[in-house]
Amino acid sequence: MVRIEEAIKIIQDQDIKLKTEIRKLINCLGFSISEDFVAPFAMPSFDNSAMDGYALCGIIQEYKIVGEVAAGNISEIDLKEGEAVRIFTGAKVPENTTAVMMQEKAKVNGDKLILEEQPKEGQSIRRKGGQLEEGQLVFEKGYAITPAGIGMIASLGIEKVEVYKKPVINLITTGDELITPGKFKKEGQIYESNSYALAVACEQFGFPVQHRLQIEDNFESIKSGIKKSIENTDILILSGGISVGDYDFVKQALEENGVEEQFYKVFQKPGKPLFFGRKENKFVFALPGNPASSLSCFYIYVLPFLQKFSGFQECGLPKYSFSISHDFENRSDRPSFLKAKVINDNVQILDGQGSSMIQSMAKGNALAFIDAETSAKKGDQIDCYLIS
């Protein structure tokens, strides 16, 4: 059995052979770039107007209007002292432009422009290179591309980007008592939910699951299912059958499929019977079967590894400290990840902390971490992992 910190370090220290691919920019959301990205030219690439108004030459109160410049047009006008042109947002300012005055602060009388206030030199002009200089680092290797990132890259004229490939993920759940939602439930049966929760948890963070498989509690079936699933996957996630019961065959089936144990069992609550292993450059997480345990282990251990496998700079859920809104005592002899809800910088530990209880997790938005046999008084700061 390992402690939480050891388990996290073992996962983080895994040597992974990252693969890259070229993708169209519009399909790069949530992928991480595989090399430093530098600006191919200055941005803006020319001095331009920040608003609709008038480009002015000189600092005076009255100007002569000598033309107009629309966005996308290249003006031949070379302004002289006391001259102005009508200009629109994004248009290149003429040579010798001192400032741009917004149209709301000016009056026009024939070809005369009269200002309501005196302009300041350089006002409302976006200078060439004001955002980026040519050759400047835009994003570091491992940057996870956001919608704004896609907009930034597109503004630099880039259509395709080299990114790290995301892992192929397969998911197996085990249990004779489990049936698919929608089917008639007999006495003693349970609707299977873990594959649904784990699959959408993966997808929530941009990692689609290739295939889901439900297997009965039979050693040969589990062994065969693992063999088939691990052949065409990068990361195999299992749920159930990893404890020490008479029908828990997953660990033995993994071993007979050549999966080398990296650790088994973590000193924590919930989620003690957690297995992590690898076979060459393929990795396996065997999670507990109880729904809340399974999902908690996914957030703390599996998600950061999916991100690491995808070349991300930053991995794992956001972690912050919040004031607890009530007294709480963790009577467990193990450090605990507790279902919680964060509201206005305060955290509430929810009722229903049993490892099989998924409702409280569905109502919460965080996992609060409290050490073994530790009491927290109202107002104390405790660490929380934000799920949503």
C-alpha cells in the first residue's frame, strides 16, 4: 500500500512516448501544442485606429478634413499639420497621424472638424507590434489550446498546428449484478452507472472514450476482455473487481495479461483498492467499483495522467483553499477526499459520504481534502479540488 503522495509521484514519473499530429486549427480545441509557438510577424502588423473617428495631424482644436480611410483600405494620404481624415476601427492610420479622436467628441461643419476636447498624442492608435513583436514567443510547448488561443493563432494566419495526440481510452466495468439502464431490473440487480460517469468525466475534459465494455464476474471473461481491450488502447480504465473478494478477478487477470503493477492500494478514503500498472507504453487504472470511490479516483489520479499523456503543461484539477462553513471532524484513520460544495469562497462538506453514494457528489462541485483524524473548525482553511 502506498500513500497519496507516493501514488501521485509514481504516476507523474512514468516515462511516456508522446506522439504528435498535424490538425486543422478549428479542430485543435483542448489539444496541447508540441513545440514553442512564435509570432511569424508583428501584431498588429501596422499602426491602426482603435475606434471610429478622425485621424489627426497635430494637437489643435480645429482641422481640415481631407479624406476617408476604411478598414482594409490603404490610404495614399500623407497628413499635414492641421489636417484630418475620417477613419474607421482597424483601418491603417495615414502617415504623420498624431492621434485618433472618437467621433462622439467631434463636430463636422463642411470640411471643418471641431473637437470638443484636446487630443493626447498617440491616443486611440494601436501601434505596430503593440501586442506581439515578430519572433516573440506566443505559447510555450504544452499549452492547452483554448477558444481564445484558437483565435490568437488564426489571427496570425496559421491554418494547421502540430499538437500532441490524445490517448486512446477503453473502459471496462465488471459485475454480475450490473445491468444496462433501460432494461428490466430483477431483485438483486443494480443498474450500471460507472461506465456512464467515467466516460462523460473523460469527455468533460476533452478525452473521448473509444469503447465501453461490460463483463461479468468471470475470470476467463475478464482476462479475455482485458487482452482484447489493451491491444488497441493507450489507457485502459477498469471499474470494479479490484478488491479482495472471492469474485474480484481483475488484478490476477491484469497480471496474466502482462500488466506490471506500479502500485496497488492507496492509504486513503474512499478508493483504497486502486491499481495502477503498465504494459510497455500502455497504462491501466483499475478503480474501485463503488460509484463515488471510482469517480473520486478518476479526478485525483486518472485525469492528471490523461493530461500528462497529452503533453499538457499543467495537469489535474484546480486546487484552492477555502474557509469551511461549519465544524467538521474526520474520524477516519485515513486521509479523505470528501464530497463538498464551494459557494462564495466557503466550502460545505456534504452529507452522504459513503463510497457508494453518488447523489451527494452530483450535488457538489468539489472534493475537500482532510487528513486522517483531523478536526476543522468553522472558518478554517481546507484544500479543495474543484470538479466544476
